[in-house]
Amino acid sequence: MPRSPVRLPSAARSRLRVACLSLAVCTASPALARQHDHSHHAPPPPANAATPGTRPDTLRHGPVWTLEEVLAQVEDRHPGLRAARLSARAAGTLPDRASALPDPMLTADVMAGQGRMARSEWMAEQAFPWPGTLAARRRAAEAEASGVAASAAVLAADLRMEATVAYVEAAGLQQKIERLDRYRSGIEGFEQAAVSRYGSGTGSQQAVLRVQLEKNMVDEKRWMLEAELADRLERLARLAGGERPADPTLLLPRFEAPAPTGVHRPVDLAVPAADSARAEAERAMARLEFRPMLAARAGFTEGSIMRGNRDAVTLGAAVSIPLWRAPRTAALEAARLEVRRAEAMLEEERQRIATGRAAALARIGFGRRQLDLVDRTLLPQAEATHLATVSAYTNGLADYLELLDAERMLLELELSRIDRLVALARDAAEVRRYDAPLEGPRP
């Protein structure tokens, strides 16, 4: 048979109304609170800090740490990025070294003796590669230097995305913890009412145990979120060069849909493009290996016997003949295969960028539809149900478990909304990562 609602004494009913109104105010969303113009507010956070093993009533935050500040610290202080940029600067000297002529060789022979037997010979020799060889070497070195610089730019883009994802996840965790704190404050008020009912003989022990179980489950979930938040903050500190404010307040960025990209050379294509250019230059160098090497000589002989102990000047030239063609043919074939490999890697990277960006945009579209459903339909319905259940309960027309279910449903929807906002920000950061342009050299 259906159970008829229990009519409570006036004192107990007053305590229940106060507890339920406190619970409604603590758990109602800010949008609904503005809509109904509530005059009650949640109590302020306590001044004392939480001790280990205890749960603070509210999450205390320190100074605001914005995403822009985090990204600026990553650019300036990350040691790995600084090392990569120094390597790029060092690689920038490769073209000048590769395109230089070989050092000349100077030889000197001195014959000691008396009279006509004493003489000395001086010889200078300079090797000259076949025309076009030095230019091919310079192109290969420039491509190698471009690849090192592009690797540094890719690392910078990866670090920016990693920092952005860690930041938005940490900001979402802070918001979820604050929402759990409001929910738990309401449960504490309702626990007092349940205990009062049980003490007066009008309530059941099951209701008291149920609310205590709910409170402990909230504490467990909050501690898990705190552990995740600590992990994200330490990750941000590592990315920012080991420095971060104490207990920073993070602001979840407002979602902005990525604009259509106008980038014709994304940073991810720079490394395989440089590799392809290097392979082309090395193939040109392999072809030039079939050309001879030239050398010019100039000498001076003091007291030449052949000229009656008179001084003599000699001029000469030498040519190295590429007689053994087998190793050069093998090297040329390897260079051709290297060109094909580099072109395949470049095409693979183009496809990866195109498909990855399209997948991220698809997730953004789906996430926006989900968020719109939550904001326009699910949350308003849950908030209306929650207020109606609170009103019915205070008037003795609804059971405690019904109110607890309405509270939990509203909490889960608000936590789910935060998760969707974080997912949208994460996907938007991924799209911007694909669209990141190749940056210029940094000092």
C-alpha cells in the first residue's frame, strides 16, 4: 500500500524547511539563481586551512594564473625548447662550412749542404671540386639546418598544446571540486534534518545512513579530483620551467571555434619538407661524384740544380679520375631511393594533418551539440525538477530519497557540462596545433 506522508511537529517542520532551502541554494546553478533572484547565499569559506586527512569546506585558491601567462613562461623558460633553439642556431652555420673550399696544402723541402748542393723547394696546392659541387653541398646543408629549426618549431607547438590541455583540464577540475563542495554543504544541512527526524521518531535510520554514505562518496570523489588537479599543476610547472604560483586560480577559457586556416605551410610539414630537400641535394651530389676533382699547384725552387743553381718557379695541375664507378653507382641509387622515401614521408604527414584536423573538427561539432542539449534542455529540466522536489519535500509531499536523487541528477549534469567544456577546449587546441605555422628564427 502507498505510504502516506508523515505530518511533523511544527518545530521539526521548521528545521526541515531551513535545511532544504539551504540545500537548494547551495546546489542551484548560477543561471537559475539569477533567474529566480534568490536572496540567500552559501556561507563564506573558512579562514583556516585544511589539515592533512581532512576535507576543507571550500577549495581555496591563490593568485590568478592565466593561460597566456603559462604559454609565455613555456616559450621563455622551458629548458628543452631553449636547447632545441640553440641547436637550430648552431645548425645555421652548416651552409657556410659545407660550401667552403678545401684548405690549401703547403709543402717545403730544404736540402742542407755547401755550395751548389744547398737548395729549398716550396710547393702550394689547392683542390677545386667540380663546378656545382659546392652549391649542392650548400643546398644539402641548408636543408639540414632547416630541418633542425623545424624540429625546434614542432617542439614549441607541441609544448604549447600540452600546456593548453593541462591548463584547461586543471581549470575544469577546480570547477568540479568547487561544485562538489557546494553539494556537500547542502548534504551536511540535510544530514542534520535527517538526524533530527530520526531522533524524534518520525524518520528512519536508513535515511541517516543514506545521507552519510552520499557524503562519504562525495569526499572520495573530491580527493580523486584533488589528486588529478595536483598532477596537472605539476605538469604545468614542469612545462613553465619549474615555476608556478602557490595554489593558483585557473580560468577555464571561453570556447572559440577554430577559424578556417590560411596556413599554407604548417609546422608539421616543415621537417619532412626539409628532409625531402636534403635528399634531393644529396642525389645531386651523388651525380657529381662521377666528375673528376681538380687541383692546381704552384712551386718555387731556390737554387735549382737543373737551372744552374738559379731560382725556378713551377706551375702544375692534377685531375683525379673517377675510375671505379661501382661504388658511385650504388651511392646514386641509394640517393634516389632516399628521395622517394622522403617524398612518401611528406605525403604521409600531409594526410595525417588533414585527417587529424577533420577528426578534431568533427568532435568539436558533436561536442557543441551535446553542450547545447545540456544547456537548453537537460539542465533547465533538472533545475526545475530539483526546485519542485525541494518544495514538495518541505511540504511533506515527497520522500527524502526523491530529493537526494534530484540533487544527484543536477550535480552529475553540471559536472558533465564541465567535462564537455574541457573536451571542447582540448579539441580546439588540437586543431590550432595542426594549423600552427612555421615560426621564424628566435634570437
